[in-house]
Amino acid sequence: MKLCKRLVIFSTVFVFFNCSHKETKHQESGSVKKELLEAIDTFNKAFQIGDMETIASFVMDTNIHTNGNSKAIRKKSGLHT
């Protein structure tokens, strides 16, 4: 009987924590997605108007950009701010 009670308690606690974690994870992923879409929009707008300062803020110092057959471009040599 004690084993049965322990099993029921363990199962209840396990299900409770498992369900609540998934909901929080879903809410967090929604806010992360919104933040990512806003960042992409900001980058695209800066690119359209040639706002090199904003573009540079999105690019890491170690970034190397390649495009087809062209030579690799580093942040320092490729972005003229």
C-alpha cells in the first residue's frame, strides 16, 4: 500500500512539473521569436537605407562574409562606417 501511495505521489509531481515546464518554454520561445523578427526587421531597414552604424552593431568583429566567387570580406575591411 505504501508503494502504491508513493507511486501516485511521484506520478502526480512528475506530471505537474512536466506540464508546467512545457508551457513556460512555449511562452519563452514566442517572445524569443518576436525579438528575433524585430532584430531582422531592424537589420533589413538599416541595410535598405545604408545605415552602416546599425549594420555594424549586428555583425561580430570575427564575421567573415562570402558571396559566390567573390573574395571573403571581414567586418573591418567590408563595412565602412
